[in-house]
Amino acid sequence: MAFRDGPFENIKVPLVWTAAVTVVVAAVGCVLLLLSDARAQTSPYQPVRAGVETVVGPVGGVFAAPVRWFGHASDYVGGYFFAVSENRRLKRELAELQPWRDQAIALKNVNARYEAMLGIRSEPPVAMRTARSISDTRGPFSNARLIDVGAARGVKVGNPVINEHGLVGRVVGTSSNVSRILLLTDVASKTPVLVDRTDARALLAGDGSGNPRLEFVRGVGSIQAGDRILSSGDGGGFPRGVPIGVAARGIDGSWRVKLFSDRGAIDYVRVMLFEDFGQLIDADDLNAPPLAALDTLSDATPAQTAAITDSAARRAAARPSAPGGSE
């Protein structure tokens, strides 16, 4: 028979009273435990109890040692297997990150070269176009490259080409999006240059080797080994002062130039949109005094022109003559 079917099925105990009785019973139990512990401390058996605990303590430690050792061993084994799995995971991540590392190094090198080229400034300023070399032609008589900018970007035949180190060559052919540059080492390359130390002029002639030859050097002793060679600007084909290289004696005794542009691969270049020195002069400067007075004289009436001429003649007559000579 179930409890709910007995004589107590209709008895209902309030929840509050049940909780109160539970608390009272718990409090009574706590008091009894405190009293029993106090009596145990004052019991005549307390010394015997302490002696037993003193003897049993080391024995318990001996029996507990294997348990501790087993715990250490399990921790070691668990750590070993964790290290193995962690090592495998790190190897997988390293294999995945290796291609990204190579790409980051390549991009860093490219960005460094771009920053170096963007830092190039000419005086006076000349507009430039950055380009990338897409193919090259090398042989005993031909040293040329194709770059990926052309007439659509304003590039014209004759424009100088530089990299982050110095002069590379000049443009000898253009299409809409591609241009051909002739390197300084090509046999058809002739560049007027100057010696930075003495301002002596010479002609840099390519002969197919890596170090073009200096010809028609003006002046005795005007060049020494290690002198910096710059573009002279003679003839108007190149701006003045573009770095080219340093002078050195060749095996045959002739003067040659170690090109600055050969310090690295010629992969990225800048095309200087330079045609002649006329583009470097501001048209407004041509109207500045004293040239502006000439325009005023040309626009004056005959009477004004005669007055200006007579005034100039009187000022010239008023100046004293130079000793021993004419005015």
C-alpha cells in the first residue's frame, strides 16, 4: 500500500513549519558536535590518541607516496602527449605561414625600392613616371629593355630613365603603353657627362661591357679614380647633375665608369619627362624686369622713344671716362 493511500494521506504540513524544524535540528546537531569535540580535548584518552596519530602519520605518508607518484607520472604523460599534439599543430601553422612570410619579404623589398624611387627629386623639378621592366635584350652589341609605360602616360623618345641609384639610359621608342629604353652600356649610347670634382667634360660611350668608356676627356689630370660622374646637360638631352657612376681605370688603361644603376636589378625605373631646358623655365619669369622694360619701349610712341633715348644719352655723357680708355 502506498503512503498516500494510508491514514496519513490527508495530512498537510505547512512549508514554513517544515523549514523551521529543519533549521532547529541542524542547530542542535552543530551544538552537539562542538560539545563532543570539547570533551574529547579534555578526555583522559587524549595522550593515547595523540600517540596513535604520531605513529600512524608517517605510515600514512608512506602509503600516500605511490598515489603522489602516480599523480606526477600521469601529469608527465599527459604533458608529453599535449606537447606532441601542440608541436604538430605549430608545425602545421608554420607550413601555412611560410608562403605568407615569403610574400611579405618580397613586398617589403618592392616597397623599399618604390620608396627610394619616390624620394628622388630633381632640381628644378621634372615630372616623372614610375614603370616596371617587363623584358630585356642583352647581347654583345645590344643592351635594351621594355617598360610598361608609354605615350599614353606622356613618355616620349629621348626621355631619361633612372632608378633609385642613378641614370639607367634613355627612351628610344614608344607605343601607347610600352616603351623601349637604351641602356648606357649599349654600343649606340652616347651621353655627355662631367666630372663632379673638376667640372671637366667628357663623353660616356657604351661598348657592350658593364662599364662604359669615357672618351674625349678635356684637360690633363682632370679625372682621378673614384671621381663621381654626372650628366652634364650639354646638348639638352639630359638634365644636369643626374648621378651616373664613379671613374675607374680599365685593364686597357682607358677611363671607364662603374655605374650606380648596376648596384641592383633594374626592375623598377622612373622616366623623367624631360625634353629640353625650355620646359624648366617659367614663362612669367621672361616678363620680369629688366626684360619688361623692352616690352614697354616697343609699345611706346616715337616721341616717347626719343625721350627715353635722349635721357639715356645724357646719363652716359655724365658718367666720367675710364682712366686711359674710352667710355
